[in-house]
Amino acid sequence: MNETPILPDPVVSAAKPAETPNAAPPQPEPSLLETVQQPQTLLVGIVVLAILLAGQTWSSHNQVRNLREEMARRLQKGDASNAETGALVRTVQETSKELQAKVSLLESKQQEAQSQQLALEQLYQDLSKNRDEWALTEIEQVLSTASQQLQLAGNVPGALIALQNADRSLSRSDKPQFISIRRAIAKDTERLKALPNVDSVGLALRLDNVIAQVDTLPMLADEKPTLPAAPEKKVAAKAGKDGKGKADASETSPWLQSAQAIWQGWSSEMWTDVRQLIRVRSVETPDALMLSPTQAYFLRENLKLRLLNARMALLSRNEAAFRADLIAAQEALSKYFDVRAKSTQTVQAMLRQVQGNNLTIELPTLSDSLNAVRNYKAKP
């Protein structure tokens, strides 16, 4: 490239001699080569500076672009993260709402359970408080019923069972407050056990047996009265006679013994037939022989009723009615029935055995046990 040389300004050159004498000495003018080199160095510097600026600009542009791309990528990642975070937040919110609903439901159930627990505790306290009262009320009813049966029917075993059950119920609670009640129950139990035993069931069974035999007993008004009971054979009591009889029997021949047996049987049958031909009876009440079949039937039924009344009086411990009915039954048997018959004698013996029992037993009461229970219930 050709460069135009720069010429000095004439004005400046003309003015230079007019300077004051005190001015600095003139310097030597630069050479043409130096004048040409200075613009070239400046231009090179400018070019280098422009290149540096361009490189710097291009590098900065690249960095800015990279930064933008990185920012864009990060913004995209941030948007994706924000979207995921939003989804998670919504999920967490929904889960928290569900948890809150479940927590509120659990709280309501817990409150309900607490109220039920309080109600159960109150009920348990009421039950534990009233359990003793209920047990004592039940024991009082049992003892009152047993006392009534003891006084009305003389049911001693039933009263003993009632006392034992009451003592067993009190022993299960195992409280020292019930010692006085249990002591009274034990005293009444010992008092009942000390009573004489009357076999009421056995006597009632004997009366039932007599009632069952009434229809078969022979009466004085029957057309064919039964034969009187055969007398019992007397047995020798002396040992000498027994020994002598045995010796005679051993000396007697067998055919003679059989002949004697046949003769005795035939003679007894003949004597029985002879006795049936003529019978002599002594009857104190002639009207007993004149009973019609209908009257005989009602007489037997009245006798059964007497015995049934005696049985009821026996079970109810009514001594007067029991003995009165038995006496009336004995009189009816002696007046209208054939007392020589074996069955009638057996029935009379059974009635005498039943009549020989003593029913006049003073039965105690269960007042001590009842008073102990009532006094305990009356305490505040």
C-alpha cells in the first residue's frame, strides 16, 4: 500500500521564527522513515486491538450463548422439576386431606370409644356396688321360701338345701362383712340337723300300699267270705323233745312217713270242707252284713279317701288330722271288713305301724338368718 508523505504545515513553519528569544531551542525534525513508521505501528496496534476485540467479542458471544443454552436447559429442568414438585404437592395435599379425614374419623371413634369405656366403667361400678345387694336379695327370697315350706309342710331337707346354697353364695364373695350372716346360717343349719328324722316318704308309701289293697279286702257282707287265717304251727322249744323227735323220725320207715303225710293232707282238706259247711261268726254290728254292693263300693271309696287324707296330713305335719283319719280307717276295717282274713290283718298291722310314728316335732324357724340378712341390707 502506498502511503502519502505528510508535509509540514507552512503556516506553522512561518510562525516558528517569530517566537520569542526565550523559547526553547529548536529540535531536530524527524526523518521521513520515522514519520512513515509511526502511522504503521499505530495501524498495526489498531488492527491487533480490533482482532483482540473481535476475538473477545466472539468469545464473549460464545460464552453468552453457552450461558443462554445452559440457562435454557436449567430452566427446562426447573420447569420439569416444578411440574413434578407441583404434582407431588398436589399428591401430598390429597394425601394430607385423606389423612386428615382419617384422623378426624379416628378421633370421632376414639371419642366414642372413650364414652363407651366411661359408660362401661360406670356400669361396672354400679354392678359391683349393687352385686352384694342383689345377692342378699336373692338369699333373702330363698330363705323366706324355705321358711314358709318348713312351717307349712315341714320340709326340713328343702330348708337345709336352701341354707347350704345361701352359705355357698356368700362364700364365693369372700367378704368379711358377711361373717355375721354366715354365722346365723350355720346356727340354723345345725338346729335343723339336730331334729329327729321322720321318714315321711316311707310312711306315705305304706299308706299308698294300703290304699292299693282296699279293693281286695274281704268284707262281712260278701256272698263268699274268705276263710280265716290258718293258725301258725307251734314248734317245740325244748331241745330234748327235738332230739327225741328226730330219733323217732329216723327210726320210722319211709313208707310210714309218706302214709302219714298223705293222711294229714287228706284230713286237713276234709276238715276244711267240713268247716265250710257250717260257719259261726260273731258280728257286733248287724248292719255290716246287710250292705248292698253299691254301699260296699262307696264304703271302700270312703276308706280310700280317709287314707288319702291321712297321707296329706302326714306330708303337711298335721298330727291331729293324721291320727283322726287313721283311727277312722281302723274302725271301718274292724266294723265292715273280715278281720279274720290274712290280708285284713296285714293291712291293720301296717296302719298300726304308721300310726305309731310321732309327727309332733317342733320345727325351728329361719328367723335368725332372715334377720341377719335384713339387718345387713338396712345398714346405710
